[in-house]
Amino acid sequence: MVSKTGTRVRKVWPALAVATLCVLAATPALSSEQPLGKEDIAWLQRIGFGIDSAELSDYRKLGRVRFLDEQLADRRDNALPPEVASMIQSYEAIDTPISQLAVQFRDARQGIQAMPDGDGKIAAKKALRIHGRELATQAQQTELLRAIYGTDQLKEQMVWFWLNHFSVYAAKGGVAIGAADYEENVIRPRALGKFKDLLLATLESPAMLQFLDNAKNVKDKTNENYARELMELHTLGVGSGYSQQDVQQLTLILTGAGLALGKGDGADQGFFHRQSPGMVRNGLFVFNPNKHDFSDKIFLGHTIKGRGADEIAQAVDLIVQQPACATFVSGQIAQYFVADKPPAALVDAMAKTFQRTDGDIASVLRTMFLSKALTASLNSAHEARKFKDPTQFLVSAMRLAYDGQPIGNAQPLVNWLNQMGEPVFGRVTPDGWPLDGGNWSSSGQMAKRFDVAHMIGSGKNRLFAVGDAPPARVDPPVMNNTVYQQTIEPMLSPNTRTALSKATSPEEWNTFVLSSPEFNYR
């Protein structure tokens, strides 16, 4: 058992940290009895958050290439267990359209402003802030539940990747109100589609427009925040050749792109039935020509005539067609999946695919996942492989521990991710959480990760609790299962095997497995 101080258990970690993997060749297809080769196991670990029994079965039936193509096709329903789907649908942030939520919060704020100063007004402000945080928490829970239980694991990884790439901070302004909509209706449907479509959707999203202040970007009172980050963080990257003048010109192009609510329930009525020529409306997004700078602009060496909303589409086309965009986006994807410093030849091959396919994300991923560079990274020693970030660690631990078994309470997932320092929608700055392993492998991070491993591995958590009632389950999950025996046990080093042999209880054994180097590397 873990001692009250935790000292004896923690001393095992240094012995676990020196593991090295051996890798065998993969076979194109496998029978239900034939064990997976180590390269197949490593490839599956890389393509998804963590292998479960359903994924093992699909891979055996299809082989690597067909399995990959099935994941990239994005045609499956990605069905969740009914209990999990019901939990997600019960969330106000999911069940209520963002237009309705936005009107409710607007009306509430107006009501508070009209209240006389005093304790009642203070209490009303606090209640509204708490409500906003609850909506953000529901969005966080939804993303983690989909990652844990989703059958299309490559898509789930790309949803998380794009949420981080196009990062928004839920605690700023009204971003919390739109966080769930951002994940469900902006990022998720386009995670494997055309990059340009994804970029335009984030550009029009209430969450992004508020987070990077373009809702405040109007003629004669411009705000450069979004234009700068759109090029620096979302598309072209630092040092790609664009200038401060390009930032200023893109800012002018984006003037008037903001948010507006309809009357009453937020439907298109009243004002929007009498809208001025050139106004564009898409949900809460509105392009208001009265707030737009109609001067001609010189952007990335091209003249863009001042004609309104069409300027934005032309500017996005110019950005996405830049070779720098293909290289930057491909490099970010390769850093996430392959190596902290991905091979230049791989990034170049992915960028060529990006340009050839008009930025088709699925095609870029296929180039990467069938590349020799990715295969080489699977055969590397731990130090050269990808170290799991906290989200990857948490989701993979849950997939191993519960293997599709529905939980009843997702709040512990959010708490644990907060504890490890990578909350969904929690990055204050727009650069997203780091993609390299060095930022997630400090001794402090490992201590937090060990604590989370113990909470998951012990079963003494509130994952199966309902409301304030005691947890319905207190036994440790059975992690020495078929998935473990086929995908993790073959990869263990002698040091890890020795540590596991010294475990004195199932919960301690589980904690050691989740804390091992083999489990913490992808």
C-alpha cells in the first residue's frame, strides 16, 4: 500500500525512469490470436490517446493502412456509450444554443447594471460569474469525455490539437459562454477537413472574436491583436516573411468583423431584417460594413480592393496559399505527433501534400503516419520519443483503467488536468500549451502526475459518484487486463518489471504502471 507520507512509493520513480524500448517489425494485418508487434503497438499509441480493446480489434481486422484510412475518412458516427452521451447532452453548455446563452447573459448583465448598488448587486454579479465558469467547466468535461470514449481516436487527437493551436482562454470576457460551441461546432466538424475552412470558422467564432479582441476592431479605432496572432500563431509563424505593415493591413481588412445579437431570443429578426447593404450574418458573427475600413490594402504583396466582407476571404486565401503556411502548420502537426524537433524532410513532405491538396488535413496526416520518419521515431529510445502532455497522460490512463466503461462524474477529470497544469481552455496567452516534452517532464510535473496516477489507479475517486453521494465504486480498476498484457507489458524494461513485482496491492501496482516511463512516453 502507499504509505501515509507517500515516501516509499515515490522512491520507485527514479528506477522506472531509465527504460528503453525494443521494437519489432509490424505486420500489415493480424489474426485475432496473433500478438501485435512492438512497432504496431507504438504506432497505435501514437495515432490515438491510448489503446483500448475496441481499437485493438479494429487494427487486427484492418491492418495499418486500412485502419488509418478508416480513421481519416471521418465517416463513422464516433458513438459514445449511451451513459456518456446522455451526460454530455445534460450539460447546459451543450444543450442550449450559443445564441440563446448569449442573450441570457446579455439580459442578465443589463439587469445587474440597472440594480442599485449594494449587496444584492454584488451577489448577482458573483452568481453570473459562477454561471459562466460552470459553462466553461461543462465544455472542459465534454472535451475530455469525447477524448476518452471516442472511437475515432485520430480525430479526437486532432480536435485537441486544433483547440490548442487556435487557443482561447475561457476566463476572458464572454469566452466561457461560447467555449462548448467552439469545440463542438467550430473545431470538431472541421478537424480532418480543409485547413482554410477551419481557419475561417475560427475567425467567425464568438470565442475567438472575443478572446483576441476583433469584436472591438472597427474603422478609426483598430485593434491588431487578432491580425497579429492569426499570422504568427495560426498560419505563417514567426520569421516567415510577413511585415508589421502586413499586420496593419490585415487589421484593416478585419475591421467590422464582430458579434451582434438579434432581439428577444437571438433569432434573425427586427434589426437584421432591415440590415444595411453589405452586412453578413452567420449565427452570432456579423460583418458590419458601417464599422469597416473600405480603403484599398496592400497585403502580402497583393492589392485587396476595399469592398467589404469579401476582403476577408481573399486575405485568408492569400495566407493559406503561402508556402510558409504549409510548412508552419505541417511542422506543428509533426511536432505534436512525431518528435519535439521533427525531421525537416518529413515536414517538407507534409507541406508539399498540404499545397497539393489545398490544405487537406487528412492527406497531410496520411503522409506523416505512413512516413519512414514516424516509423523511425517509434523505434527510438525514450529520450528521442514523444513525452505525453498532461491531457494525453490523463486520457490514456482512463482508457487503460476503464476500457470503455462509462463513468458517472466527469468533474475529477477537470480537477486532475488543472492539477497537472494543462486545463482545456485554460491557457492565458494565445500561443497554446507547449508541444515539446521538456515542458512537461520536470520533477514537479512528475510528482503531480504520480498523484493523479494514484487517484485513477486506486479507484478512490469520485468518477462513479452521483452528486454529493459517496462513490458507487471504491475498488481499484483491473488494469492487468488483456489490453495491458498485449500492449504495455511487452514494452516494459527490467527496471519497470522489478518495480511492479514489489507492489503490495492492486492500487499500488496500478499506480506504478501509470507512473512508468513506458506509459508516459508515446
